Amino acid sequence: MYIIKVKGKAKIPDYIQIRDENFVLVAYFRADRPLKSVEKFGLEGKEEQLEKLIQNLPFGKLQKLDL
């Protein structure tokens, strides 16, 4: 899977996209909100690691998600 952080503008918040190996959108959520339903895309038990990754993730750079 891949992860990208999208910068919001004005009143639109920053978002996180998680995409599968074919770059199909699997999850889309606000960067400042707690993670919900991570078990839907197979990341249960890795919430803290994902939260740290999101905080340090640069905007607009697609990265391989290896947790």
C-alpha cells in the first residue's frame, strides 16, 4: 500500500490518502483526526506507528506504506 498527505487550502483541512498496489483509493481521512476503522485496510494494532508516520510525512510525496 501507499500513503500520501494532501495539503488543504483555506478552510479545507489536510487529508491522508491510502492507496493499494494498483493505486486505487482505499482510505481517505483528515490528518488531524484520530484514525478510525483501520482494520478495514489491514492496519489494526498499528495505529501509533501510522500516527507518527502521518505527523512526519511531507505533503504531496507518495510513499510506500511499510508498517
